[in-house]
Amino acid sequence: MRGAVAAQRLGVFEAYGDAVYRAMWVDGLKMDDPAVIETALTTAGLPAAELIALTQDPEVKAELDRQH
């Protein structure tokens, strides 16, 4: 979920959602593995390192908490 918030901040939310959906449900990838996530995002042409780094940003975590 923090990845989705990060993707919103970077303006790639729709592409992020498509990439994660494809990785999980079409390709059957194990998306709880950081290396797999990075590869899936990179393959989709997304800024994987930046997205992953933002998931650890306290402001992203706080924003997610506010949304729930």
C-alpha cells in the first residue's frame, strides 16, 4: 500500500497499479520479495529505486495512515 502512495506522489499510480497487478495475478510473482518487486517495476518502465525508497519515507507512511 505504501508503494501505491509513493506512486501517487510520483504521478505513476495507474502504471504502478497495472504493473503490480500483472506481476501478482498474471505472472504469479512473489511480490513480498524486494528484488522481485524491483524487477517487476523496472520491467514496467517505472522508477523502481525511487518508488521503493519512498515507501520508507515517514511522510508516505503517515499519508497511508491518514487514508485509512
